Amino acid sequence: MSVTTRPRASLGRVIEDLGTTLLEVVSGAVDDEAEIETVVIHDVLDDAMPMRGALVLGVGLSDPDEIAELLQNLAAQHASALVLRAPVRAEQPVRDASEATGIPVLALTRGASWAQLAAMLRSLIAEGDVGDQGTTTLGGMPSGDLFALANAIATLLNAPVTIEDRNSRVVAFSGRQHEADPARIETVLGRQVPERFARQLEERGVFQELYRSEDPIHVGPVSNTEGLPSFPRVALAVRAGDEILGSIWAAVQEPLSPDRVRALKDSAGLVALHMLRLRAGADVERRLRADLLSTILEGGPGAADATARLRLSDHRCVVLAVSATEDIDDEPSAGARGVAERQRIADAFAVHLGAVYLRSAVAVIGDVVYAVVGIRPEQGDADPGSEHPDADSRAARVATDFLGRLGATAEIRIGVGTVAEAVADIPSSRANADRALRVVRQAPSGEPVARFTSVQMEALLVELADLVRARGDQPTGPVAQLLAQDREKGTHLVETLRAWLDAFGDVAVAAARVYTHPNTFRYRLRRLSEISGLDLADPEARFSAMVQLRLLVPRD
């Protein structure tokens, strides 16, 4: 589930955790206590977006007069802050408007993407993520608040720190990252140690030494082809008993003193408690999320309550079904990797949808990642889907953009269901999303995203193919006779018929597809009609042959 309207963080907290690395205050006074309830991407064509408590991302804004006008509008709607891409032209109109309205202007650092910022903000705002503002504390800090703990460790060590999981994903980081090297900055911005650096560490045996040692280890600088500076690291494994949970990495320019080594070792136990708390909370949240989403996808008496708990009530909805390509790996670990991969996709999709839709929910159910996006029915609503009569078209574009952000190596397919006007229609949208997903999965060379409304006939043919396979149906009539002729005589009459039907009777096009001279192709057409009795002028006969070829005779 990606619900981005739950107040979980203050503006001061956001700047403290993301400042210097992602955000910089450019103009205006910051109210540290101002709640951040949601993240909104500003759209000049949509002035109805709810802004109360919003951290507004001013994507593409650079004109000072436009920025000043926007600040006035945001103040009237009680927004919390405006983020612009650096460098920000903080000219007099902007400074005056920021001071007059009380809306601070922040700059998103060079090299960081809006998607990265949205992901970071979600980790501070969304339910169940880093930054729990509850009353439970561990070591004097909110339970699970790894960002605050990373800052505390950085202060003790006088060095910027990251806390990473077993897969070198950054789960929290301290301030002062600008004091580290470019490799660290890239790691923090991507929330993941870049593969080229992780590979170096693996080849040098760093991870093996790290997870074997009870003490901090010294790691020499990683090499880079850009000739950029690189600092050593001090790393320490984080354990819960015999289980390795992750590690702490400090970017240092000189060895740690004995006192700082002890401080780092003492901190590891507290980090372990926080990571366990986060993991337990995430597991519970994911199970709850999956249960609620499963309830509304299946329908029934509990669907309305589940929809309300997911904050999707009073919204039209579209269901999306997401699946990675089949993993043919037979190793015992393949199943576990598949589960982890589906969860990774779900988490990434939740972040992506949360930055676009005001209401969305994502969960892994079985082998499929399901997402439900909410679209308000009122004309002119702020949700992007309401700008388009075909909300499923908008959802398909958002899904395509998601795959583009993942990169060309992502073997993922997405089916988009029909628009559900009411809670009772959501199971139908889910069924149609599944049907569209089957179509795109069976056409790996085609488009990776499909709307059911665009592939309805293809989906029907897939289901008919299931039926004929289950019954063991075989070709009959003219098609059966042509198959027998090809087997006995080595002819290519079925290939000829298929090419002619695919080309809608255009002999020149059909002949080119099978690399045959048009006159030879015409001769084969006459022969197949004579042998099978197929009347190519009869539309019913053509349709029957086409369906049999599609369902019962696989292409070579």
C-alpha cells in the first residue's frame, strides 16, 4: 500500500534527514513543526490538487514570477513547502513571496532525480516506513528511526554514515554526506551501492571479512574510471544473534580512535534492535496490506470496509497486475529469489504510484503484484486520472513510465484492468487486469503494458486456447486436410494459407512474407483450395480456417 496522506513527518525532520544530501533551504523561514501530510507534483493544468500539509514538487518550474505566483497559491491552500530543481533563481520576487507567505523554498540537489526524492520522502511519511513517530523508543529514539540513529553515530564518529541491509541497499543515512566522496553520494542518491563498487568489494573479499569479523574492518578506497577522489571506509556488521541484518559504513579520512571504535561497536546493537523493529513492522504491514487488498480484489461483504481502510472509498479505481517473466532456474534458492524480487517490484511500484496518484495500494498476492489506484469521480479532481476520460489509459502510461525508470533489463509485464466505478466492480477490474497480463506475457517481444480494453479479443483467444487444449481438440475439415498434405508431400500449404489470411488476401504482401514469388504463391492458393475444398471467397470458411490455425496449429 502506498498511502501518501498520513501525517508521519515534520518539515524540520525532512530537512534534518535529507538536508545537504538532497535538499537545501533557498528562501524563507522553515517551521520545523509543520506537518508533511502528502507529496504533490505541481501541475499547471490542474489547480484543484489538495495542498494542505503538502510538500510540493515544482517539476519544471524556473521562472521567478511563476514561482512567486505559485507560492501565493500554496499559502492560500496551507501547503508546507515548495521544492525546485537546483540551481534555483531566488530573485527578489521569489524571496519576497516566500517571506510574505511563510512558504519556504527548497532546492533539490544536482544529480538527484524527482523519483529519488519521492522515494526518500515516502520513507519518512508513509505508514510502516522509516521514521515511525510513535511513542515506543529504543535507546532514547523512536523505535525504527534509523535516520536519527545514523545521525547520532555520525556525530560519535565525526564521519558521514550509512546503514545498509544484506543486499547493500541503504536503509538510512546521516547528514554531512557532502563531506564524503562521489561514490558515497551516488550510493545515497540511488539508495543502493552501485553495482560496479559492490562487485569490487565482493572480489576483494570485503563482505566475507565483514560478516566474519566481530570488530570493525578497514576497507580501502574503491577504484573508479572517472579519476574521482575515493575515501576509505570503516564497516561493521550488524547482528541479531547469529543472523546478519546488515552493516554500518563510515566514510573516513583517517583511522578511528579506540574510543570511536568502541562507540561504533556499542552502536551496532542498537542498530540491530531498530532494524528488527522495522522488519517486524514491515512484515506485519505487508501482511495486513495484502489481506486488505485481497479482500477488495475478491469482493464480498468485507470489501467496503477494506476499501475504507485503504483510503480508496469514494474513488473510482483501476487495478493493475504486474508480473516478472518466468524464472526457469531450478535451484532451490530460485523460489526465495522470486519472492524477494516480487517484493522489490511491489515496493518500487508503490513509490512510483504514490508520487502520481493521491490514493494507491500495492501488495504481493501469490505470484502477482497487484496495484489499485484511486481516481476521484468529480470533474476537475486533482488526481491525474480525472484529466482523461479513459482512466485506464492514464494508468497504462504511468505503468509504462515505471518500466522505463526500471531500465531495459527489467523483464516485467503489466496488465491494466477496466475502470471500477464502485467497490463491487473492483473484482471485475482485477479479472480483466489478469487477462491483459496473460496476453502480454505470451507475447514477450511485444509491448510490456496492455489495457484490457485494447486486448480483449486477444484475451478471449488465449482463453479459447486453454479450452481446446483441455479438451484435446484437433483441426478438422480443410485445415486438417492441408496439414495431412504437408506431412505426406512436404508441401507448404498451411504456411501459404496462414500468410494469405494474415495479409487479408493481399497476395504481394503474403508472398513476400514467405519469400515466394507472387505467381508461385497464387499457384499454391489454387492448389490448397483444390485439395481441401476450402472456398477462399466464403467469409465463414475463412473465419473457421483462421480460428483453427490460431488455436490448434502452432506457428513454426
